[in-house]
Amino acid sequence: MKSENNMKNILLAGVIAGAISGIIRIIGDLVGSAIGLWEAFKVPLANYATIYIILSAIWGIIFGLIYSKFYNLIPGSGFLKAFYFGLLLWIVIRVYGSSFLMAYAGWRTTFQANEIMFAGFFEMISLGLALGYLYKK
Amino acid sequence: MIKNMKSGFSAGIIAGFVGGVVAFILIIIGNITGIWVPFEGALNDVVFLTNQAVTHIGLNTIWGTIFGLIYSRFYDLIPGKGIWKGLYFGLLLFLIINISQASYLAAFGSFFWVIGNFYVAFPIRIIYGFVLGALYEK
């Protein structure tokens, strides 16, 4: 019974944290394009936002399950543990992706790498913090 | 602890290097066979091919080292033993990096790069995991 509640808890925490991170990413994208760090969206904002938030909520479940599985081995406690998890996701997913785009060194890929790296930072840190706030083992 | 980290570090470098070589070979094969051609006419351009080799082998070696350190940190909670443990880790990387990336690319219609994610990334994650699992033991 306890593990069933725990499972529901992490699935719900993952969906909510994922959706929050998707919203933060879109805000980051808009701010970055407004100040000229990268290009503005090519697709209508409403479409982009809907797709991004839904996908982020789905991936939030998977990241939430990973968070709960590796919880005890993530360093720190409370706020710091959640922050470290978000930071780890940012490095493994976003910095990794950006490094390959930057290596091609075209202006378009560099712009895109900036967006993934900087907007992705706020996205992943917010995901970690929201998971940490919503999920307690 | 230090010994384990070093071992994860060294195993990661070797596994990443092997993964990078495989990535470069797959790009060449993709160009020759037409399975996946990201850059037209690339096979006749020595500078381009050199850039590709350096990019893929260099970056995969660097990232392989970082992933090797993460592997040694989370080793106890990864299912399986030996090579299987490494393969599970490689699949986990494929899920969180490549499947997640491919899902966003597909949603926005960039199917060409979705294919690239599967054609290049899946084999290198499997090979990376295999080599890491074979070399690293806590």
C-alpha cells in the first residue's frame, strides 16, 4: 500500500514538475530571443508551447522515476539534492546536446546551442527543484 | 572511493573513444550507402571528414569520461552485472538523451534528425555500455 502511494506520488510529482519545467523553458526561450541570444520561434507560440509542455510533462514522469530510483545516491539533502539532480540532467542532456551543435560551428547551430544551453539550464533546474518539492521519500 | 572514481574515469575514456570511432564510421557508411546523409558531397572533402572525426571521437571521449564517472557513482543501483550493467546504463543514456531529444524533434517535424538519433546514437550507446561494463567493476 505504501509503495503504491509512493508510485502515485512520484508519477504526479513528475507530471507537475515536467509541465513547470516546460513553461520555464518557453519563458526562457522568449526572453533569450527578445534580447537577441538566439532566433525567435519559427512555429506559432501557442503550438510550440502546447507541444513543449505536454512532452515535458511526459518526460517529467520518466525523470521523476529516475529521481526516485537513484534518490539515495544523489548527494545532499532536501533543496540541494533536488538542485543537484536538475544540474545533472542539465549537464547530461542539454550541455551534451549543445556541445555537438557547437562543434559544427555554423551560426545557426551556435544560436540553437545557446538556446538549448541557457534556456535548458532554467528548465532542468526548475524540474529538479519542483521534483524535490513535490516528492519526499 | 578514489579507486572506483579513477576506474570509472579510465573505463569511460576508453568506452567513449570506441563509441566516437563507431559514430564516425557510421556517418561514413551512412554517406556511402545513402542510409543517412547529413551533408551532401562530404566524402570528397578531406577537411570536412577530419572535422567529423575530431568532433565525434573527441566529444565522445570527453563525454564518455563524464558518463563513466556517473556510472561509477550510481553503479550499485543499476540492474544486472558486468557487461549487462553497462548495457543497461547505455540504454538509460539512450532513453534520457536521444529518445527525449527525438520526441521533441519529431513533434516539430524534424524527422531527418530523429533518424540520425537512432541510426548513430543507438549503436554508440550500446557499444559504449558494452565496453564500460566490460572494463569497469566495483
